[in-house]
Amino acid sequence: MTDQNIVSQDVNLKRLFQDFYRVPSYQREYVWGEQDGRGEGGEQVDEYLADIFNEYQNATSDAAPEYFIGTIVVCREKDEVFDLIDGQQRTTTSYLTICALRDALTELGESPPEEMNSQIASTSVDWQGEITARYRLDLQYEDAAGVLSLYADGEAKNASRHGTRSIRNIGNAYDTIREFLATTFKNDPKEIRRFYGYLTNKVKVIRIETPTVTKALKIFETINDRGVGLDSMDLLKNLLFIHAKSTDFDKLKNTWKSVSDAIYRSGDKPLRFLRYYLLAMFDADTTLREDLIYDWLQRRSTETKHATDPLGFAQKLLGAAEAYEKFSQGKSSSGDPEAGIENTRALGGKSIKQHFIILLAGRHLSKSNFSRLATEVEKTLFVWLIVGIAGKEYERLIVDAAHQVREVGDENFDDFLETTFIRYRTELNARFRDTLQNLRAYHLRQFRLRYLLAKVTQHFDLMAYGPSSARSTLSDYTSGGNDIEHILPYGADAAIVEDFGEGAQDISVTQRIGNLLLLEKAINRSIGNKQYAAKLLTYQQSKFLLTRCQASGEAQKIGVADKITKAVNKIASYASWNKESVEARSLFLANVGTLVWDTVPSTSDK
């Protein structure tokens, strides 16, 4: 390559990771796994995986569509390693995905393909024959603190999720990928290998190679600062204007702008909103992909009436877009705070929005029944996520329910719930209970684990004290002011190990759901790694009843029949803490979970 040459290559991930890359020290940190103050994050990673999976599902035994994830800009250095100037977010996420696929196969007892291992790390030989072992991707900026090498070496469970911004984000991104693989492919090694085959062969990037870093930075500036892509809803906009009367042009233009503005404020993609709207309000099914929407609309004009009444269609679309915006803020379509919607965001993250389909379809319900619908959806979605129902499957169930709820009035709303969301949950009761009992913290993303503990803790507070502005709002429990406390701590000292006994240094014990409780951050700071007896005294300072009653609820009792005493009597307590206690509390929380998320069949004694 001369100093004037810029080379652009269309490469798949297999070819991409046959070379070595470094992200220079002056580059920004990894941000795709970013968590906000609510513990949510990783939206870009979710979308990256979901978009690739959507294309993967269109593959047949004979052929598969390619998927383009973007452009990267690199500059080859003297040691034949490429400096990655632009595209580190998608490159790092792709690299983490390959690491996660390898780890998933390894944990299932499968030997990863040698090609997969060589895409993670290999050796390079210079012209003098010197051999250098390298990772395919090296993050050199200080914020990364070398943590990526642990994921490359298969040591993800030992990698810290705390520390610098990049350490947290990389950990959250990896956990997001592992959760996606477990939920989508249900620990089937054959399906995981097949997805890897698609990822490495059919997912492509354009790699722009420049002769100097200066040229690379100029190209980076050009890519990011110039030009605006076509609006993804331009085809529909044009279709409406084609059929509109000229006298309606101004109204249609203003209505369309309001639709676009509402979608923008929701933070979502326009085509995702449009797809969800069509699934909610018409008899479309989940095979309707975003790239098929325009063709679908042209075939279904009699049903949608967008050709005969384009302004009316746009106005209905605006009503849905404004509701969609409010849903994204945790509110009902009327703008009132809606706990079920807000809680669903806490458990699902910002990227899970399939439940907006049923919310769009149920806007005609009374305020009280819409609130019940939002709550039922919250409970059911959590059950689906915990037991590992694939996103494609629960989207189908949501769409089926949306088609039904459009025809449901308030007078038969109870029957609708019984035959849909309540039935969906009760049929999964045994699986849900068993999964909770055997749950480890590393099985869930941090914000979902926080949601789980918050709901169980809130359950007993409401039982004992009744609703209040604070107790009825889950954010009072999920907020950053509260910590997830490990009763048996990480890195326990010799005294704690001796006190606990067998399993004290076993991560599968410390990560067990029964070893976790919710505790205010200020109180948790004072605990440190104290022995259990000392911790119990500190737990009693908590405002959370479940936490205060960890050792004994006797001090909390007031009378025989009062609500506080009744609640305390339902809380299991543990005077000592050992492996058997962790097991017993895991079972206790699993049983409580069946009540909190209402999975127990109505014929059972709750």
C-alpha cells in the first residue's frame, strides 16, 4: 500500500478475526453495555443480537441472508496489527459474542471448533520468524484495565463487574450475550453451533484500511459528520401522500411530523414502532418483518384504509405513537404513571418492548382494567424470561393476546385474562419455581436480579404495612440507594469460612439466590465482611421487613392478628448461616416467588 491508497474490503467476521486489532490508548471507552441509574443497560447489545438473530431465522437448509453491521476504519501498523480507529463498539461486541459462544459450548461439555478458538487468540510470525501470541482484539486504553483478556481466556466468571466504566460495560455486555444464548437456544449445543456458523460466515462489515492514522481519523470524521440516511418510514409517508387529497396535504404533513417526533422522543426505531402498531391493531402475525412492512401495507389497504383515508390512518398512527412514547416513560396512554409498565421496564430493560404491542391494542379499556392488563403483562413477562421462553415465542403469544383484547370489553375482561396471561403463567408454575430455587446471580443480568429481589422485598412490606407512595413504587427498592447484599460474602476471611463450613468458597453457593437480600447502601457500607452474627444486628437497621427478619422476626411482632405479625410469621428466618441455610432460603424465596408473580393455579391453596 502506498501513502495515497485507501482500501475498502467487504469481509465477514470469519475473515475479520483472522487479523489482529488494537484499540489505541487515546480511544474512548467501551459504552455499549452502559447501565443507567436504574441498573438498566446494554440496549445496543440487545439490538445487535436481536437484529442478527432476526436475519438468522430467515436461513434455510440451502441458503442464508447476509447481515451488515457497519463500517470499521483501521490503520495497519509495522507489527501487522491494525489500529482500530472507528468501530470498536461493534468489533468488541462481536468479539465478546464469539467468546460467549465458546463458553456456552464449553459449559455444555462440547469442544468449541478450532476455528472459533483461533478467532479469539492466535500467534503471529514476523519476517524474522519470531512468534508472538496475541489476542485478536486488544483494548489498550487505561479504562479497560486488561479485563478483556479474562473473557478471551474463558475466565468470565472471575472477571470483575465493578471498577472502571469499561469493566462494568464489558461485563454487562457479556452477561447480556450469555442470557440471549441461554434464552434463545435453550442450552442446545447444536443450535448454538449453528448460530455461530451464521454469525461468523454471514455477518459482515466493511473494513476501510488507511495508510496513516491521520487519514483514518479524517475518514472517521467524514463517516460520522456528513450525510443523513433516509428516514425508515419515508416509503409509508410517500404512500399516504400519493393517496391524499391536495387539500389535506398540510394536515397530513403536520400529522406525520407529530408522529415522527413522538417516535423520536420514545427513543425507539420508527420501523419497530410501525411493526408493533400493525401487529397490535390489525391481523398481522409475527412473520411480518420490518423489511416486509411496505409490501404488507400495499396488500392490506382494504383493512388499513390508508389508501382511501390516508389522513385518518395517519391520525390513528399519531394516537398510537403518542401512547408509545408514554409507554416508554412508564405511563399509560393517558399520561398517568403506570406501575406495571414501569416495572416491566425494570425487569426487561429498554430493549424489550414486545409488551407495547398488547398495550397498544388495549388502549380502549377502562383505566382500572388497563392497569390490570399492564400488571398481568409484567408478571407474565418475568416468568417467561426466568424459565427461558424464547423471545420469538413470547412475542407470538403477546400478538395472539393483542388480537383478542381488541374485541374485549370491560365486562368480559376477566375471562380474557384467565384464558391468556393467567393461564400462560400457571402452566409454567413448576418450571418457574424450580428455576428460581436453583437460580444463581450470574444467570441474570444485574438489573433483572435487582428487580427480582425488589419485588419479593416489596411483597412483604405491602403485606405488613399496606400501600404508600414509597412502598407502592418499585423504584424505591430498585434504586441505586440499595445494594444486593451477599450474606456469605465474596472473598470470605478464615473466620467466616470456618463459621459457614462446607461450601464457603464455592461460587455456586455465594451466588445462590438464597444468599442474597436487599439492603440499603448506607447500611451495607458499615457491614463489610463481618461474620453472620454481627451482620444480623446490622440487618435490623433496615427499613425492609424481609431483611430485618433474616435472623428472627420475633422482635417485629405486635399482636396475634395484626398485619405486621401475620407478615412476619410468613418470613423464614435463620439463626445460623451455612450451606443448608442457603438451600432452605432459596426454596423459601422460590415459594414466595410463585405468589409474587401469581403462578399458582387458582385451585391451589395460596
